[in-house]
Amino acid sequence: MSISSEILLAAIVIFLWLNIFAILTTLIHKSRVYIDRENLKQQLRELPQLFVVEQNHSRLKIIYERIQYLSQNIMVPLLQRQKIFNATSVEEFERIYIRRLKSRSRLDRMDASRKLSGLSTDRSRRALEYALLKEKDFPAKLYIANAISDIHDPRSISTLAKSLEGAHFWYRSKVNMLIASYGMACKDHVRGLMWRCDPEIRELLVDLAGAIPDMELKEYLVDLIRSSIAETGRLQRITAELPAHCCYYCRHGRQAAGDTHRMCPYKGRVENAYRCFRYRTLVTSLSPVLNHHRLVVRAAETLARYFPKELEGEYFLEHPDRDIQAIAVQALGRIPVKGNAKKLTIYLERDETAAAARAGLREILNRNPQLIPVIVDVFKQSSGILRTRLAEVLSSRIEYIIAKLVGFERDFAAGVIEELISLEQVSELVEFLKRNRNLDLEDRLVDIIKPQLEHSSVLARECGLFLPDHLLEKLGIERIHPEVKAREEKLDKAMVRRLYVILAFALGFFPLLYVLKYYDRLQTMPLIQHLKYFVINFNTNFAYYAMTVNVVYIFLLILSRLNISRQARLWELKSMKQLFKPRMLPSVSIIAPAYNEQATIIESINSLLNLRYPDYELVVVNDGSKDETLRTVIEHFDLKKTDYYYQEKLKHYPIRGIYANPNLPKLILVDKENGGKADSLNAGINVASKEYVCGIDADSLLESESLLKIASLTLDYGVETPALGGNVFPINGCMVDKGKIEKIAPPKHWLAKLQTVEYLRAFMCGRLGWDYLNSLLIISGAFGLFRKERLVSVGGYLTRRGQYQKDTVGEDMELVVRVTRHMYEKKLKYRISYAFNANCWTEVPEQMQNLRKQRNRWHRGLIEIMLFHRKTIFNPAYGRMGMVAMPYYLIFEMVGPLFEIQGYLMVGIAALFGLLSPRLALLLFFATILLGIYISVASVKIAEHATVYYTIRDTLKLLWVAVVENFGPRQIFSTWRVLGFLNAMKKPVGWQKFERKGFSSAGAGSAPGSGNSSL
């Protein structure tokens, strides 16, 4: 294939014009944004007057829509709102929006429902109710239901309830709470539903009982549990018929996760197990029973929360269903009376109810500390397992127990402490010793602890690690300094062999093309002529390769622009009022691994504790830091070491301690041995208690609404979203005060500026384009949201201690690939989404050496991922992932730099020996430089079009960098990626994390580098 000089010159002129056009339109758009902002402020000041005097219909419509947006996102007084609406007739707008409810576009239907809810007329309500029952798209259906609930007319309750029929759980769980928002107005409507046996209606009534204090609903819950005896028996009979050695997942009617299905007699993977007709029949019959059982358990939990007295009877306390029995036993703790305390000690002795009784007793003591002597009396008279378990209960009142050491009950107190030491529950005891100032108590505790040190290695270690020097001297032990274990990095010889094959292919690809093209001349032409033709042919083929790569990027750029338009409109459709409604968004545990983050950790935690989100917690994981990171956090937030209960579902390096402060319930600090970022994230997942987990670097800052924006994507498609991602931008140059970004500005350092443009190109050109194709395979480790259930099912982040016994430095992309692969293998509908407006800010390297190490690590991680998941490449069983996304990363991202470096080398040789014709030089300039400039400039344009980040002057600087970076820096970065490929053939050298100087009010641009987040 040959491109004529005329076509080439025309293409160059067109793209030069496109570059200039993109720059000019970016600047013009920014100017318009500032003007529009001022106009909007002025219009909002004069809204009532504008409605009276404004005659232009289009202008009136714009103003009216702005009023509706305001009324749905901030609290506008009812009288003021009515005054504005009465200033003009709304009938014409009402007709337009009702007509748009029948639009083919779901976005138009969603927008019309939002605007009709702002009108709140009877006609609007009836139109919305009719549209709700006709709607087939569940996200649109949810928006219509939300609009109806905003009108808040009780006559709509029956329609909302009817819309639940046949809907899936994603929709039902949210609409149930919308119905519950009507409060006592639901009472008459609910009474007419209690006779129905539909699972959707039963689920609704259970949810309503938890939100509305009504005696009829309470009786409904009791009757529902009493009617479950038959279902419990059926459940036990069916599970007993399953194969005796079938794995846990099979015995509970679930699909097992690939390699975890090892114990199944049908061998290995779950699809093989489904070939057994009897197994399939049993699981099919088990599914509705399990659903009913889960509903009954929820009913029992609701009773325990709001009507605990209903569960005091023997019927519930001795229920054959162990889940219901455990709930009833624990519910006794919600009624803090002496009789219940004694009753709980009886259930504490039984193995099947011990955990529930322990939780109930601790709650009773928290609610009524005057009952502590009752438990103390039982402890004195008990022995064996009951005495041990009572000691565990009393450990939550360790200060009360220790205070008894100076009174006549010192023998009792010493007995409890000795029991706790034997159980290795010594965290709270050691924490008390650290903070104690009473010398008498200190001496008595030392007398009890000292003889136990020889028998309890855990006690000796905790004391050696955390007690001050004067106490260690009294105990006669030495200070223990945490041992920093050098993780053994092993060379994967199989991977190295494959890399040699790939390297040989990359080096031989262009020579092979030459041989095929000039096969008939190989014997006839002299060697010098062959070399000349080879260099020219190589440069021509390289130009076509570069053109192909850039055309792919331009295609992704177009998709990104379409995706941003769609996402921007979807975000505008969401109101703050809607997002903060119960269950509308999932609960989130933010996990922030920290290693030597002393300089930035407090700013980061303050930022994360002040996010706008309805339900979240922050789990900071100190990964064996060598600096003062741990002490800094403990002292600043006044945290105390606690015996925090968690289930170790994922393997990780040992946890040394968990710290919390009752006055800061959102914050949990985990201290563990150094194991790397992925290992720390696995530890955080185990400790996390929410539905989703958000991995974020501890040296990063989130904008206050970032979590809200990224989680709101779960409302847009009506399918499971196992993973979501957001933007990561350099914070170098920004002004930060107390964990909040006060001013956004580009970095002052030239290397950080280059990375700013590179980040904009990676996110605005790459991620959003792949998201549009539902083929996104990479979410930055600096800011990603994952469904916890899916993370656990695939084995968490890849570590040597985990299920696959393998480490990787590209844990962020690898996890997304594994989750996507899991969804394909289970044939589950899913969408991995990317939020264009959810921003995380992090420091980037400002030294060449640090940046080189970072890019080296990123490319090594990509190589490990591609080879580990090589089964999916060009595999049609994995859909777009196998046929589009994975081949793209293999050809253009992993092998591409090897082609690029050869191309640059050959261009230099051709220029040196005068082999570059004007046409070939223009072709190379167009393919490698001009197209690259357009992609970079267009990425800045798209980023600034969606959200204004920088001033006009700052944007001009970035546009200049977007041009200049194509003349050297991008080629240097490609060289580093090639070095990363070659280094992957050597023994791994670990994470190579960099030091940081932290954020400052003068800007965070002085940090020498992060290297902690991958593009």
C-alpha cells in the first residue's frame, strides 16, 4: 500500500488545521464558561422578576429548568418555590415533558420524569405512574419511581408496589425504600398487601417493617418467621441430598469460583458439576427455598433491631434454624435487664449459640454497665469453657476489671486477666498499660503479666513492641523491633522463555516483511542495496504501524467524547436528594495502604474523612512503615488498640494490631507486617464491612464529591458493576490546605507538566473510550471501586500468599482482568464503568530517575498480566475482552514499544545516510508526530470541555506541552518501556517506592515522586 504525495500533503494540512482548531475552540469554550457562570449567577438573583418580564419561550424554558435543578439539589423554601412557579403557566412545559415520557431515548424519558417531579401537579403524577408501569428499562424505571416519590402523593404507593412485580433485586431494594419514605401514609396500602405471597411483596413488607414503627407490620414479621418451619425442614432435606463431598458453594446452591471448586466430585470447574442432572435438579429446587430463607432471616434481623421483646420467647430462642436462633439470642442484649443477662450466660455455654450470646452480653454491658456485677458473679462461680467465654465478654470492660485489682475483688480481676492472656486477647490490656498513670495499678498488672510472659508468646511480643521502656524494664524483657522481612523475589523462568519468543518476533517482524516483499531479489541484489532498501522499507512500514496505532487512539478519542456526553447528561439527571436516599448508592469501605507516608498521611486521612457520601468507612493499612507513619496517625486521631473481630477470607501478612476511636467511627487503622500494596489491600478487604471497597493510595486526595460521582454509575445501566474507576491527576502545583485542594494549577516542574498531559490523554482518550465499548480492563490503583463479594470470590489482589501464589506490580489492572474473566466464565451480565468527573489527585515524580523506575514497573506489570492471562487473548469465549481489549494491550501496549524503538533507530539511520526522501519524511512526520499532537491536544480539549480545571493561561501552557512532548519526551518514555521489557527477563527488584515531601499550602510540587499509581 502506498499513499500518494498529494493525499499525504492534504492529510497533513487537515490535521494541522484540526490541531489549531482544537486549541482555539478550547480557549473559546473556557471564555464562554466564565461568561455563562456570571450570567447564571445574575439570573438566579432575579428569577421571580425574570419569569414575569421574560416573553421569549426558549429563554423561559432555560430559566425554568435551572429552577428545577436548584430545587432538586438544594432546599428551596416551599413558599418561594410556589411563588416562582405561579409567576407563569406551567401547562405548556407539562405537555412537553409528558410527551417526552414516551420518547425512544431512555435519557429523554429519565430527564422528563425529573422535570415532571418538579412540577408536582396531579396530571404529572398520573403520567409518571402510567409510564412507570410501561417502562422496561430498569434504570429509567428507577428514575421514574424516584420522581414519583419526590412528588410524595400517597396515592402513588400502590403503583410503586405494583412496579415491583417481576423486577430484579437491584430495582426492588431501592424502590422498597422509596415506598418506605412515605412513612405512616403507607399504612392503609400495606394492609391490603399482607395476604399476598409474592416474594417481591413479602420483601417489601419486611423492608417497611424496618422503616415504619407499625404493630401490624411487626405481627407480619412474627407470622412470617413462624411459617418458616416447613421451609427450614425442606432446606435441610435438599442440602442433605447433595453429594457428601461437594464443596461449600455447591451445598448452598451457589456457583463456585473456578479454582476454588477443587473438592467437588465433578472435578474442578462449576460448569462440569452442572452436567450432573441430579445436581442441577437439586440446585434448581433449592434456589427459591434459599431466597425465602434469606427473607426470613432479614425479618428476624428487623425484629431484633426494632422489636427485640418479640424474640424473647422459647420458640425463637430454640428455633431449629440456627440463623434465626442466633439472631434471637443476640437480641436479648438489646433489653438490658438482669434476667436477660443470666439467660445469655446459659446460651454462652452452647457452642452453636456462643458467638451470638457473647455479642449480646457485650451489648447488654454497654447499654447498662450496672449489670457488670451480675456477669462477675457468674464468672466467679463458673469453670471450664463458660469461664473462658465470660472472660472474653468482660474484656470489653477491661478498665473496670483492672480497677478491681486495688480492691477486695483483686483475685477475681487477676483471674479474668489471666484468662484473657491464655486466650491471647491482650491488645486492650497492653493499650491500658501504655496509657495508665496509676503506679499502684501498674505494679499489680506487672505482677500478673510477668509470670505469663514465658507461656504466652503473643503477650511477650505485644509488650515488646508497644510498651514504653520503663515498663519493659519492670517486666524484664527487651524492646522488640519489627523485623523487616525482605520478600524473596523469584525469577519466573517460564515467563522469561515466553518473553524471549516475543522479543524474537518483534525483532524479526519487519525483516520478515522485507523478505516476503523482495523474495525474488534476495539472490540478485548486492548486500549494500539490500541494506538500503531494508532501511527505506522499514521506515515505510513503521510509519504505517504508527499510523495504525494513532488511528486506534483517535477512534477511542471519539468514543470518549461520546461517553463524556452521555455521562455528563446522566450526572445532571441525578439530584443530591436522590443520591442520599437510603440504599440508592452502595455502602463503601475506603482502603488506603500506607508505606512511609508520614509527610502526607494526616492530610490524606482528613480529606477522606470529609467526603460527601451517605455510608462509608475508612480503613488505613500501615504496611510496616519504617518511618513514623503509624505513630503520627495514632497520636493525631487519638486511636486505641482494640481486639477487632474480622474474618480472614483473603491471605496476607500478619496484622500486628487494629486501632480505633469511638468518637471517629468511620476510621479504622490496621498495622501489619510489610507485604506490599496488594497484600495491604487484601488485609483491608478482610477488615472492611461495607458492600464495595475503594482502593486509594494514602498519598492521594479525593475531591469531596468524587466517591459520590463514581458510585452513582451503579444507577445507570441496571446490571452488576463489579468495578468502577475514576480520574487520577497530578497534584503537583495545586494548593492544599487541611486535606482539601484550595486551588487547582498545573505543576511548575516541566517533567510533572509532561505527566499531566500524559494523564489527561490516558484517561480522556483511553479509559473512557474502552468504557464506552464495555471493555475496560484497567482501573488505577490510586482510585478504584470494587464490589467486595466479587473480590473475595476471585481471590483478592494477586500476592504470593494468596490463592495463586504469585506476586505482581500491576495489581490494579490484573484484578480488573481477573474480575472480568470471572464474569465471563460465570456468564453474568456486568459493566465495568469509568467516571469522567470523579477525580483523585496524587503526586507524580519530578526526577527522571524516579519516573524511569515508575514506567519500568508499569510495563513489567503489564507483561506479567498479559502472560498470566494469556488464555483469554484471541479467545472468543471471553467476548470483547478476548477478541478486542486483550489483543490491543498485547500488540500496541506490550509489544508496541519494541516496534517503536526499532522505528526511531531506523529513522536515525535513514537520516544519517541520506535515505529519507521528502515524501517518506512527511509520512513519518504525519504518522508519528502530527497525529500524536492531535491526540494530546484533543485530550486536553475534551478534559477541559467536560469540566473546567485550569485557567486560560494554565490551559495554554498545557496545550504547549501537548505539542512539545511529541518531540522527544514520548520517545524517551517508549525507551523506558523497552527497558522494562528487558528487565522483566531479570530477577524482580520489588516495588521501588519513592520518598515524598507531601502537600503544602504553597503547592505540592516539590515532591520528588510518587510512582504509586499506574496509568
